[in-house]
Amino acid sequence: MEKKKLKQHAINREWCKGCGICVEFCPKKVIELDRKEKVIVVYPEKCIACKLCELRCPDLAIEIETE
């Protein structure tokens, strides 16, 4: 099976309630909560496109797009 390559993190900040679940599940610590308690991508180059943040987000605010 071929490894997926990250295209982009699509984050809907309006839907994000800042619960931090995605941050806790990210194995590479790619995402964090900003001053407004909304998720942001801080290290996109470290992302392995595992989609744990997307799968665990209760608000469906994160989508990991791959090539």
C-alpha cells in the first residue's frame, strides 16, 4: 500500500470549539491551540497524514487532504 502524501490541512475555525482533542491525539505534535483557543497547524512539514485529528474531532472541523 502506498503512503499518502499530505496536500493540506483544511481547518474550519468557525466550527472548532477549542476542545484540544485533536492536539492530544496528534502523534507528531503538528497542531496546537492558538490564543483564541482554535486549532492551528504549526508544523505542517512534520505531518504524517495519519488523520487522527480528523477522525477524533467531534465538530468535524478538520479535514486532512492527501494526494
